[in-house]
Amino acid sequence: MKVLLDVRDLSVELVTKTGLVTIIEGVDFQVHEGEIFGIAGESGSGKTMTVLAMLGLLPRGARVSGEATFNGINLVGLGSRGLRQIRGRDIAMVFQDPMTSLHPMLTIEQQMTDHLRFHQNVGRSVARKRAIELLNEVRIPDAEGALKAFPHHFSGGMRQRIAIAVALACRPRVLIADEPTTALDVTVQAGILRLLNDLRTRTGLAVIMITHDLGVMSLIADSLSVFYAGRVIESGPTSDVLTRPRHPYTRGLLDALPHPTGAQDAPLVPLSGTPPSPSARPSGCAFHPRCSFAVMSCRASLPVLEQIGDRRLACPIDPFREAM
Amino acid sequence: MESSTRVFGLSDADVVAAHGIRRSRTRTGSHWNQPLAVAGISLSVAWLIVAVAAPWIAPHDPLAQDSLRFLAPSVSHPFGTDELGRDVLSRVLWGARISIPLAFLLVGVAGIIGCVLGALAGYFGGVIDELVMRAADLVFAFPTIILAMAVVAALGPSLENAVLALIAVRWPAFARIVRGLILAMKDSEYVYSSRLLGASSLRVLLADVMPNVAGPVVVFAALDVGTAILLLAGLSFLGLGARPPTPEWGSMVADGTLAFNYWWIGTFPGLAILTVVLAYNFVGDTLRDALDPRSSRAVESRV
Amino acid sequence: MTTAERGLRLDEVHVEFSRRGRAPVRAVAGVNLRVEPGQIVGLVGETGCGKSTLARVAVGLIRPTSGAVWLEGARLNPLGHGVRSRQDARLQIVFQNPFSSLNPRRKVGEQIADGPTILDRASKRSARDRVLQILEEVGIPKSAADRFPHEFSGGQRQRIAIARVLAASPSIVVLDEPLSSLDASAQAQVANLLVRLSRDLNVGLLLISHDLAIVHHVADVVAVMYLGQIVEAAPTKQLWSVPLHPYAEALIQAVPRAGGPRVLPDVVAGEVPDPAYPPPGCRFHPRCPYAFERCRTEWPALLEVSKGRSVACWLQTPGDAGASPSMKATSHRADVADG
């Protein structure tokens, strides 16, 4: 499958009053056509930072280095002009809260056709027709009526569908979805996940799915990268990573979740401690203070993301290595 | 509205932890060490001392017309003399004895009336709320100074009546603040929790609501002292407050406008008003920053 | 009044809100629910099902439009202008947001001491002792008593809120989405705490949540709510292994499992209707894949089908072994075809 997005050694540093703080470092991954690529991690792990860095949406004072190659062009360092062409047209994004990502004062038609006309320079009626097509694709009943309505007329699930339709207006190759279903009811979530899956099957759309919910990852992501303290610490095919996790952090995350068929009386085992803030990052492996397998070298040196079969792991200890 | 730190995934706790600050402090120390705070407090304390000690530190009797008229500032009369040969410095110092205590009195009484009425309106709502708020609206409909002028004119110009008029005109501001705060708090979950734990309405008002209300009210009162001094001076300037020969700053400025060539007559009282009002404004600002246990200014200055 | 009755009982509770110029909304439409001391009852449902309203009426913050709430055999007096009685105060609530449920300007210890001070007229000293004891129970350091809520994390604040409620020695505690505002670690810690407290102190918990995974882990009995009504109630394991109501089935099936198979759940057709205009007959029928004629016209009551299990569905009959809706639907169609 064709590689649409190739990210290598992506790093973001932030200039603060007390000095340079590294937000993400050495991030590598590839997204293929028709693939749903998962980025997992807790809040503050850098997962959103990564995509914002690629799209040039970080505020002033942020320094991005590394490569993010899309269609042969490196997005890092591409001026704002170039990025504006790509954003919305080739790479689009939906966010967690459709209430704030859709403009409350514009009709659905306006929101959907504005950037369509900006990127593709088409007339109003052509844009309108396309908008109706899109609303049908995301299964909004009565698309014509919907165009005249405002976001507050719709439920959360519908608004998220509309946000997806808006994002797809210019037929982007990559859709970035940042916690798209976190704020939705679980049955509504099922609908949105199905929609994303259908879209990638039918149109070859690649989706970058960012969420902390490992259950959602299991349902929809083909491959998964787990972030911790701004670095990728494990990646590979989703079912592999989540059924046979090898990094202690991934393992800890899974153990902390209530197991649907597990012993009910056993208390949940949360990970001790909290993820470090970017300005207070431990030396060596950022996870070592919370890791039960840590040894001296974990504190001394930064683990490298090694390729092991179809898995990548940043843990030289590899405590859950199966007997091969 | 999220602070810039949140965009980067850093939580407030992260920032606080990373920079080792507690929220009640800014980088250079507590709120009270800030330059404006220090200036404000020293000035207001200095003026309070002047107000108390004027009889002893004033070089001359403020009402004595002994000296030559219109003397420029000199060693014997650092602020010169006015149109009746009175020492301007002494008059300015004695003026503090008038303006500052009256301003405190004014704010105190207006504050108490306003808080009580506002609390009743906010907590009980209904008819009481309507009555209080309509009365307040009536006052708000007019510019403060115009309304005060009208009241004083009706009662007869005198310093006492000026104070009464200003009390009548200032209490609604307090009432509105307190009512707003109480309305916001009435339906908060911690109030419901207290009531579910058996607290009576009175207990809720005193133990749960007052601590949240006291802070903003004290801040507003501090800031209002400056306004009170200005309004009092304003009324006196217009001839509706202090009667001659009372050394009230506003009337002194008024006298000064009649003798522009002799600039010292009006300028020094004017400067006095300026410095006192500024001082209390700084104190009010500092109080506001210090009293809020979650002062966001401490965090904003970090990144 | 049954003297032997312990715990909380909601008896045919309806809550209707009138709206100016629009149809009234019946947020709770006939709920019967029991919570025994020491038992954890989970109430799950999605947006618009009325569970928050139910939480408030259960604890007495809202007066039911009809029906009644009973606590230990005595009718609960909704909170009015008067002071809450000691008896009624044995029913308490923990709110969702730990940032707004504690007074930011009062010390933690003071707030926790409210219960003993007001309700039991405890002296300053004994109230203080109780505060320290409770803080230890919930795993918060004793020094917290002299600090302010904003100095603590979300998970800690929620534990403080629980401590405040426990200090009043309640027999039943309603918790309205207590874990939703917390991060994963804090959720796990607070969930563990709730289970332990319920067992140790013999306090009944009514845990209202949209997070089915946590409810499955923590609750003894789960009730599923849809559009103001309870459509199924059963012991947790039984509900998860064979849900009997089509909505419960869809709901449980839709919950993703980490490490589970990559099979997308079936989507429930349609959207939750406006509670002001509920569908006739069974409220779920327009979205139900198994609906038939009776469902559209007659409303199914919540009936006990086997010990401890009740369902509100025409596919299920009392006394009949519970089988999944799809099986029941097939056999029902077969029956109808046979005539």
C-alpha cells in the first residue's frame, strides 16, 4: 500500500521563560493509503502536538524539526502559504468537541462550502451539490434541510458527522481525527467508527486516529503507536500490541482497565505515579520512575525505538518478550 | 478560555510543579512585594498618618490668614499661600483629615447597606429582589455626580449632606455585586451539599457564601475609597460640599481655578487627590490578586 | 411503614418539567428502584435518558411529580426551605465535578466536619477526630484538613467530596457520574475506594454512570435506563452475558474492549427521541430491530422474569428462561406464523 505520510525524527521544542522544553522528540511513523493509524497515549503525552506540528498549527515560539513528508513535500518548514494549501485540501482534521469546532453562527451550507470554494474555486451551486453529497455520505437524514440549519440544531453525534463531512469536502487523502468519539455516547460512537471504517474502505482515505481509549483502538485501528512523554515507546499492529504488549507502560495501561470478563472483585490496578510534564522529564527512559522492571541503565540512557519483527519497541529490557 | 500553557498539554499543576511556585506567589515573591503594591501601601499609610497627625505636623493653622496673600512656594510656606493668606501646605495636610475619614465612612456605610440589601435580594429573590433591584436601577439611571448634586441641592449644600448623598448613590453598586455573587453561588453544588448535610439557610449564607463574597466585596470597597474621595472633592469643587473656610481639597482646587496665575493654590490639593486615589487603587488591585486563592495571574506570568 | 425495610426505594417516581410555551418534558417516567445497604447498584444510560434527574430526585434535590422516595421505610422529604432532618441526611450525594462540588474558600477539614457538627452536634474536638479518621479511610493525608480544595488533584478532590459525605454516616450514597471528570488512574483509585467503602461501612451506593466498563467492574446489580424508564435490571454478570432487552443488548455490545476483536458493533438505528414527545407504546420501538405490532401500541411494564432480573419488553415473559432478544424474536415470529 502506498505511503501517504512519512514522519521521521519529528521533534518540537518550546521556548519558555525558563528555557527550551522538549514537547515531542524523535517521532517516527508511516501512514498508508486506506489505513487507520492509531496514536494512543494519555493527555500530555504529545499525541496532539505531533499532528499540530505537522500541520504548522503550533503557536510562535515552537521549534519544529525533522521531516513529515506528504506527497513528496516536507511539511516541516514549508511556509504558511504552502501549508494553507495542504490543510483542508489534502490533509483535514476533526476534533473532539464538534460544538466548538463547528462555527455556531454559520449555517451548515456556509461551513461546508467556504473552504471548498477557497481550495477548488468552484461556484456556489457546484459547492452546494457537493455539500449535499457529503452529508448523504455521512448519513445525515434530509441533507437539503440540514444545509439551512445551524450546529445547535443537531445532536452531538450528528454534529460530529457534519464535522467529518466538512473535513472531507475537498477529498483529502488523510483525515486526522483527534479524540473524535470521546465526548459521545457509546452507541453513537459505534456509528461514527463505522462511518470512518466505511470511508477508508470505499475511498482509500487514510485516517490518523488519536485517542486515549484503547478499546476504540482495538475496534478500528490497523496499527498503533503508543506515546509516552513525547516519544513513541511501542508500535505495531493493533491487536498484537494490545493483546501481547511488550512495553511496561503499555502493559500497565492495559492492566489498569476494567476487564469485561475478569474477576469482578479484584480491585483495578492503576499505574502508580503520573506522567511527567515536559519540563520535568526524567533522565534516560521517561517511564523509569514508574517501571517495576527498571534498572540502572534505564536511568542513564535513552532507549532507542528498535524494530523487532513487525513491532517497534523502546525498551531494551523487553520484560514480556515471549519465549520464541 | 484556556491559558497558553494548556495548548501545549501542560496543565496548571505541571506548570506549578515545574516552577516550584505556589499559587499565592509570583516569581519575585508574594503579591505584596510587587512594586505597585509597595507604592500603594506606603502611600496610603503615609496619608493615613498625615490625616491623624495633621494638627501636629502642619506648620500653620489652616484657617489663619496671617501671612501675605498669593505668596509663591518658599521655605516658610513650601506650598505658598492662598488668596486669603493661608498656608497651602497646612491646608492640604488638614484636608486629609476631612477627605480620608469621610471617604472611609462613606464606603463603609454604603457597603453595609448595599451588601445586606444585595444579599437579601440574591438569596430570597422574589419581591425583595424586585424592590431592591428597581431601587438600584433608579440610581443607576443617572450619572453619579449629577444625582449626587441633585440630592445635595435638595438637602442643602454642606459636607454632611454631600456624604449622605454619596452614600445614597453608591450603595446600589455594592448591592449589585453581592446579589450577583450570591445568585451564582446559590445553585452551586457545594451549597446543595451543605444543605443536604443539614445546614440551615442562615448557616449556608454565613459559612459557605460569605467567604466567597467577602473577597470581591473588600476589593471593590478598597477601589471605591478612591472614587469616594474623588466624588467628595468633586461635589466640593462645585460648591455643594464643604463650605468655606473648611480646607477640603475639592474646594481648594475650585479656589485655585479662580486664581490661575498662582498655580500653587490649586495644584497641590489636586496632587494630593491624585496620589491618594492612586494609592487606594493600587491597594485594591493588590488585594484582588492576593485574595483570590486561585490567582491566575501567577500562572500567566510563567510561560 | 415497614420497620424492617432498609435502604433506598424509589416507588413509581415520575419527574416532569414544564417549559414555557412548549410541551412538558417527562425526564423520569415511572421508575422503581431499590438499593440495599452494602449493595452497589449501577444505573447506566446514554445522553437524554434522565439519569441525572433521577439522581437528584433520589437524593431529594428535586420533588417528584408523582410517586415517592423512601429511605429506610420512611418517606423522604425533598429539600425545601427548612432544615434537612437527621434521618433524611442518611441519604447523600456525590456530584460529578470535583472542582465545583467543594467550596473553594473553605478549608477541607471544615467542610468535612459539617456533617458531624451540624447533624450530630459534635464538639469541635470530636468533629476534628472524625475528620482525621475519614481522611484516612479515603486515603488522603491528614495534613489535608488545613488546606484548600484547589491544592489537590481531581482524584483527590473527589475523594475529599466522598469523605465529606461519609462523615455524616449515611446509609445510602447516590453518586452522579463520579468518575467522568477524572483521568484513568484516578478513576481506578476512586472506583476501588467506592467498592471498599461500600463493603466495609455497609453503605449502599447508587452509582450513575455512562461508563459501562467501570460499572460492570464495580456494581452488583445494574439497571439500564432509556428515555426516562428502566428497561432492564439484573445482576451484573447475568446482564453482561445475556442481556434481555434489545437496547441493553445494543449498549453492551457497543462497549469497546481493549485487545478485543476488530469487529465493529452494530449500530442502533435512529436517534434518541425528544423526551417531550416519547413514542407511543414501547419507547424504544422505533429503533428496535425486533419490534412488532404490540410494541407500537402497548407499553411494556418492567416485569420480573426470573430471580432478581426484570425486563420491560414484549419479547420476554415472566417465568420464562431468559433468552437473548434475537432468539426470542425468531421464536416469536415462528409462533406468529403458526398462528
